Amino acid sequence: MDRRLFDKPSTTLIALLGLSIVLVPVLNLWVPAGNVFHLETYTVSLLGKYLCYAILALSVDLVWGYLGILSLGHGAFFALGGYAMGMYLMRQVGDRGVYGDPLLPDFMVFLNWTELPWFWHGFDQFWFACVMAVVVPGALAFVFGWLAFRSRVSGVYLSIMTQAMTFALMLAFFRNEMGFGGNNGLTDFKDLLGFSLQSDTIRVGLFMATALGLILTYLLCRAIVSSRLGALAIAVRDAESRARFVGFAVENSKLWLFVVSAAIAGIAGALYVPQVGIINPGEFAPLLSIEIVVWVALGGRATLYGAVIGAVIVNYAKSWFTVEFPEIWLFALGALFVAATLYLPKGVTGLWTKQETSQ
């Protein structure tokens, strides 16, 4: 077993996720309602949503923590993956929609579209939607990264460009003529692979798929950062000019990791949409991309497991504050971020690192 791949925090995280894959179905499906140990279906969906965000945070930590690229555009890759899955779910509605058209989604009928756009073809197949959820964000990242890295754009300028890309996509998807539902987006999904999305079984299955997806993407990221490519990424982060001077293909390493991280964000989006039941242009909002960076910073940059922890903590805190303190939840979250910056400069995981160093 490679100790670099399965260090203590990674092993603990994978074990906890594996345990959740076993316990959540048992507590939801087999423990009767009313029992103190019963897990509500709503909670299962909420946990699945947190794990989707954890996968998204992993994608950002891969490029920001280890490569030094502060991307404020990963919300776009996340949304594109979500739209790919949403298009499949819309095609599955068929004639059960409001207008009863077996081919056109309801919003197209409402807008007097007469035929299905070419880019919607193929999304009646689940495997095609899964492939597109990875390929489309990856292709966008490849084009953007190839142009930006070859021009040696870096630092704050690159961050601004990624945010501008996200904002431009958001404005484009708000337009009805784009064919993605406009302001309302895609919603009113019925089933997935023939199973009703409202059933407890499919909700549990989606959670299990998300937890497994988080394990696999985490192992992929660990394998990358533990490899020679990961060592090169750290060298580029710490001394890009020196790495380029000694002959390393800096632009290629940046491009490769940027594309991989975008594909991971697309996977997170594809898992997210069936669990929340909607995807709209709001997911492209630059604020989401900024929030992802906050998750990573709070958990602990350049640790991977810290990104997972930060995403879960922040989103759980957001859910809790909105219920318990609906009028001041934004201020409470702001206070949490300020306190973390002042007292946890290396994130939550920095506390454990500090304890291990002192022992």
C-alpha cells in the first residue's frame, strides 16, 4: 500500500464514507419511522448534496492548493455537468409533461419551438449524459486553459478571467433562445433510469453513488498529487520561473490538471441535479465559485481531505443558520469566516497538523 496515497487522514475519510454507504440505507429504509435512529429521506438528500459540494471542493483544491491557480470559475464547470444530467432527466419526462409532448420539454412547447435542437439529441441515453457531464466541462477548460496558459496569464488576472467566463455563461444561459430553459432552467424531473426520483430507494441510491463518487475522485486526486505530476505542480506553485528554467513543460502540467479538475466539477454537478431536482443559470453565479474557495480555505488548502471537511462544515452551517437564525444567518456565516481567518489561518486541518507536530 502506497503510504503517500493512503495516509492516516485519507484512510479515516475513506473509512467514514464507506461506513456511511452502509449505515445510511439501513437507517433510512429498515429502521422504522418514529424510531430515534431513523434517518429521514430529506436528511439523506441533504447529506448527498453536501457530498456533491465536497467533490466540487476537491476539484478546486487540486488546482489552487497544489498548482497555485486560484480559479473563480469552477462553478461554471459544476453547472455544465448539472445541465448535462438535467437534459437527460428532461428527456425522460416524455409525454408526462404539462403539454404532453413526447419529444419536446415543456419550456420548448411554451416558447413555440417546433423541433428538438441538435445539441439535445443523444440525451435520451443515460450513458451519453454521463459522458457529456465530463467532456463538456473538460473541453471548455481545455480551450480556456490552452489560451490562458500559453499566453502565460497568471495570478489575479487569471482569477478575473475565470470569473468573467462564469459570468458570461450565466448571462448566456439566462436567454430563452439558448434552449436550456432560460431563467427557470430545467426542473420537474420524474425519474432516473426508470425509478421515481421521489422514492426513498432512489434517494438512498443517489446518496450511495455520491459517496462512492467522492471516494473515487478523492483517490484520483491523491494519486495525482502523490505522483511526479503532483511534485511538478507543487514546484510550479512555489517557483514557476525556476521550474520553467530547468526545462519542465509548465504549461502542459497546468493544462492537464485544470482539465481534470473541471471534469471532476462536472461529475459533482451531474450528481447534484437529481438530488436537488433543479438546475438553473443561478448555478453559474460567480458567488458560488467564490464560496468554493472559502470552503477549501476553511478546511485547509493543499490537503484534499481539508477541502472535503470545509465543504461539509460550511454547508451544514449554512443549513443550520437558515433554520435557527433566518434573519441573521448571513451575518453569522460571515462571522464564522472571519473567525476562521483570524484563528485558523491553515484551516481546520491545521489544528491536527499542529497537534501532530507538537507531539
